[in-house]
Amino acid sequence: MAVIELIPDLSSCIETVARREYNDATRALMTATSPDEALVEKAEVLRLFLETADFRKLRAESEKYLVAGKRVKFLVYREGELPRFEMQVY
């Protein structure tokens, strides 16, 4: 199971960070000379997360911690066919 770490900040919300990671993964896949299964899995998990997550809710929840000076990390993974995530504050 691939677990993807996404770390938003006050200048880049969780959706922006997830889109960047997804774009980087798909760009790497398009230029790869041989298929990289880990990269394919990463791109797929991020695609599912981007299509299904309630980013308005995630932004509101994470930004209250960021404004308070805390750091936030999202761990995104797939369970069956569904994307799952957990938010950690530290």
C-alpha cells in the first residue's frame, strides 16, 4: 500500500499540494522509459483523492491549525478502490 505524504502550508492548501504531486507523478510516468508500478499507484491514489475529497472542509480544518503556527500533514492511501486519508497535526 502506497502512503503519500502531503504537507500544506498557508500559501499552498491541501488541494494545491495534491494537484502538484499528481501532476509531477503523471509527468514522470509520461517520460519514463519503463513502467514504474509505484508511480502508477501514486498517480492513481492522488487522482481518486482529487476526485472525491471535500477540499473546502479539509482546507477549513487544516488552516485553523496552520494559522495557529502548527504544522499539518495528510497521509493519503487507498483502501480497496477508495482513497483514504488521515490528517496529523504537530
